[in-house]
Amino acid sequence: MEGEKRGLEKEIKKLDDQISRLSRNIIDYEKMKKNLNLFANAFESLSPEEIKRLLRLLVKKVTFYKDRIHISLRDLTASGLSLEKIPRFGNFQIWLPE
């Protein structure tokens, strides 16, 4: 009986930890929408060279399939890279989970 209780308490702690982790991963839709609009406006004003540099900063890998294209983006927070270093993108709000 005591072993079963410890097992259940361990499972509860595991679930509490999972709930806590998931609650930190909530995306703020309104901030994301606002920032994507800002990004689109700023992107349109970039020179071809700036666009090239920006895409190299953001895009990790592009995979072509017969019926689709898959684009993997870099995790800028993990790499230490930041859009803040590019003048037109320096005032973005954080909208993704930390």
C-alpha cells in the first residue's frame, strides 16, 4: 500500500511538472499577429542584400519534396542571435515562449 502511494505521488509530481512546462509554452496570438505585420512591413523595405542576410539568419534548412517545401527556422534564442541587431527589427516584442 505504501509503495503504491509513493508511486502515485511520483506520478502526480511528474504530471504537475508537465503542466507547468506546457503552461510556459503558450503563444500570445495578438503579439504574434502584431509582430508578423511589423516584420512584413520592415521586410518590404529591405534591400536585396539585407534580405539575403536576414534569410541566412532565420532559415536553418530548406527541404524540397514533390508536393511541398519544408522550411526549418533557427532558434535565435538558443544561438544567441537576435533580430534586434538588425535596425528595422530591433523593437519586436517577444511573442514566443521562453
